[in-house]
Amino acid sequence: MNYVKKLLIGKPLKQSISDDHKITKFQALAMLSSDALSSIAYGTEQIILVLVTLSAAAIWYSLPIAFLVLVLLISLTLSYRQVIHAYPQGGGAYLVSTENLGDKWGLISGGSLLIDYMLTVAVSVSAGAEAITSAIPALFHHQVAIAVVLVLVLMLINLRGLRESAGMLMVPVYLFVISVIALIVIGVFKIMTGQLLYNATSHVGSVVPGISIALLLRAFSSGSASLTGVEAISNAVPFFKKPRAKNAAMTLTIMSIILGCFFTGITFLNYWLGIVPRTEVTVLSQIAKLVFNNQVLFYIFQIATAGILAVAANTGFSAFPMLSYNLAANKYMPHMYLAKGDRLGYSNGMITLAVGAIALLFIFQGSTERLIPLYSIGVFIPFALAQTGMIVKWYREKKLSKSIANIIGAFISYAITIILFVFRLHDIWPFFVIMPVLLFVFYSIRRHYKNVADQLKIKEEVKVHEFNGNTVLVLVGNVTQVDIGAINYARSIGDEVIAMHVSTEDTKAKDLEVEENFKILFPDVRFSVVHSSFTDIVKPVVRYVDLVSKAAGKKNNTVTVLVPQFIPNHRWQQILHNQTSLKIRLYLNWRENIIISTYSYHLKR
């Protein structure tokens, strides 16, 4: 097992106070920006999908909608730069909301982002699978399987550690960046030289019968999904090399500039070429086919798109574990999320994220269109709360001039949240079921940890209870080397030793021989036989332990249950033997005033 683990994940890394295992801006752009950058593969398409429900002529409205999306992007970028500098310990929207708005709003923000990061992974790999099937139509009916495989591969890459995962992700991310730059530059050049003729479905400013504010607002909310992932860098500031905040803020700025240019370019090319969405081919794929007009370049572009969409899920694998860590540090999530794995990453968070994303893929059958509304609401609530939190922070510090970007961002974020609630409630209603459940879980975990701390706290007066002796109960199966060793150990620690054997209908013939052999070896040890009419021996053991405990209590004795077991020479051999001793210990753990101990006998071959 250890060999397989080392093969897949690598050798354990030593903890160090140096920055050796941290990432540079160049690596971080690949690792933390892939989600935001990849969203251009479906962001423009989501706007057009809403507009064409009225008419293909309405596609020209994608241009002013794209402008509003860019305004929101600029506002969010400026705001999250402030968040990075104000909260360099990471945590992003969760810490901003908690510190400035209170724990309840912080949990709503944190819970929303936990859901959103699972959706990030599900949406990204679903879109990646769609890009693959657009290039290879024969795989169209295997999208879910392809997406699940992509999730598992990304999980393994991230379990290998920050630097290695960043190194592996740079190739697909930067190949995509180069490919989109080539697409936009070549596309604009061909338009300017007359090689790509104007084929728009309608002119800018044309009146489209039936157009409504409601439709435009729905299109805007769908296009704003392109901005999900912008907040991820603020969650992962501790991953950067020093100076962490400065490097993180610069990475966020570079990412936003690239995202803004790409989104604008793709939206313009789509309008100019008059492309209408089709079921089995993405809008971006249609643009690439017309612009490149070359099979080799087209397939390189499709591979790059599939690559970025697949690894876009990596933003979730980077941000989810860090957010889980911050929630666990505040005792709202299990402490297991505080622990680092062998490669110094928060591996429990990564595994949880992968399991959740795979569950979503099966529930929604890998449909990007069905996942995106949930994806949007999951990120715009934290966006809105983070902006509000920063406004409150600047008000308290009397620095209102710094809050202009936050006010704009908050206004648009709240507007999009309301739009989603009014016009997409039939798509996003599961979010409003999951969030209350998640909040209940958070508070339950917090209450449990508080109760544990209260009960473990040393009081002013420490009561010392003196026992008269120790009653040791040894569970005996057949009389073997294991049992002999266990009895000898029990005699060394116990004032009273009891050997207990469970007799069933199947073992009745051998039980007399077991008892005789035992009495020959240990004539001074009490041997008790418990008869059971069933095949299960665990419950009879527990009942007998309860009786012994009650009797020992009257004598003011402690009770130690000693469970003998043998350990095979090789770990894989463990599966060849029953796990009765594990089940017995599991049941006895819930009994008070009983010490449970294991006597292990190690086999040599």
C-alpha cells in the first residue's frame, strides 16, 4: 500500500519554514487562474443561449452585456486586491464577511464557496468533456465517464503537492492562453483584411421584437458566470512565495487583464461571424473552425480548450482545502481538514472536493448548462458579502474613498443574485435547500467542539479516585500462542484475571477441548464460557463485559478488556483474516469506565 501511495503521490516532504514548496506568480497563474480563464470557453455561449431563445437577431445585445461584465470584473479585481492585502492569511470572502459582518454571514459566505468549488470542478470537467466530444463526436455519450476520470486525475496531481501540480498545469494553461491569443489576433487580422466577412445576425442597435429587460438581465447573469474563480487567489495567498500579498495581488491583476481581453475578443468574433449555438458543437469550437480554416490549428485549439477546461477544476482543488482549513480552525468543520498530507497539502480537503464533484456529475449527468445557474448563485452571494464586508471595513477605518470599487461591485453582485433568484429559481432552488443544512452542520460541529472543550477542561478541584484493583478480561478463541501471551500479560497487570470464551452452535464440539487445554495451561485463571444461540459473537461479548464491569464496580476495581490478535507478516495478508477484534473494540468503545487494550502477536512468515 505504501509503495502504491508513493508511486501515485510521491515521497513525503519534510516541513520547512522556507518557501521551497511555495509557488511563484508564473506558477500561480496556471494553478489558481485556470477556472477564471477557462470560463471564456462557455461564458459568451451562456449569454447567447439566453438571447436566442427570443431570436438569433438578439445576439447583438451580447456586446453591451459583455461591457457590463467587464465593469463588474474591474470592480471585483480592485476589491479582491484590497482583500488580499487586508487578509494575507487567506480565507477571502469568508474571513472578510466573518470579521466585518459577523459569524453568521461569514458561514453563509464560506458555505456558498464550499458548494461553489465543488460546482467549479463539476462544471469545468463537464465543459472539458464537451470540448473533447466536440472534436471527437463518437465519444458524445461518454461525457460523464470522461469527466469523472478528469476529476480523479486532477485529485492525484494535487495530492502530489503545490509545486508539482503547478508544474503539471502550466502546459495546458499556457497552451490555451497562446491559442486564444492566436485565435483573436488571426480573427481580427482576417476581419481587417476582408478574409472574414461580416455575417452578424443583425446590426448593432437593431430593434428586436419581443426583447425585454427580463431577458437581458437573465443573459447578463448567465454571462457573469465568466467571473467565477476571480476570488480564488484571495483564498490561497499563503501558497505564494514572499512577499505573499504583493505576489498574489499582481497575479490577480494579470489574470483579470487576460480574462477581460479574451472575453471581449471572443464575444466580438461571435457577433461578427453570426454564430448561433448548436447542440453538439460549442460556440468557441465554431469560431475556431471559421477563424483558423485549418484542421491542424483547429485540433490544436480544441486540445488546448479541453486541457484548460479540465484543469480549470484545479482552482477548486487549490481554494477548497484552504477554505476548509479556515473553517476548521474556527471549529465549524472537522479538525481533519487542518491536517497536512505527506506532500504538505491539505489532502483531506482535496479528497472531499473530488467526491462531492463526482456526485454532482452523476446527479446532473455532466450537463454544463444545468450546473451553471447553481455555479453562479454559489459565487455571487460570497461576492456580494465580501464587497459589503469591505465597505463596512473602510467605514470603520474612515477610509471611504477606498470603498468606491466595493460599492459598485456590491451593487452589481446583489443585482445578479436577485436576477438569479427571480428568473432562475427553478434552476437554483437546490442551493436554498443545501445552505440551511450546511449551516446546521457548521453550528452542530461548533457546538460539539465547545462541549468537548468544556468537559475536558481541568476544574479548580481535581478529584482523585483510588481503585482497589484491576480486573482484566481476556477474550479467548482457541488456545494459541496469541492467547497464551495475552493471559501472561494480563496476569502481570491484573489483580483478577478472567478468560472469556464464546460458544456457538457451530463451535460447540470444539469448546470442551478448548476449555480443557486452557485449564491445563492456566489452572489458576477463571475460565468463563458464554453460550450464544446466534453466529454473532460480538453482542455476547459486550453483554458479558457489562456484567463484569458491574461486579468490578462493586469491588471498586478498574476493568480492562484485553483483545488478543495476531499481525500477519505482510500487510496485504490482513484481508485474509476476519476482523472480529476490530468490531469488538468498536462496540466496547461506547462503554464507560472500561479500558480497552490490544495484545498483538506478530507472525514471522
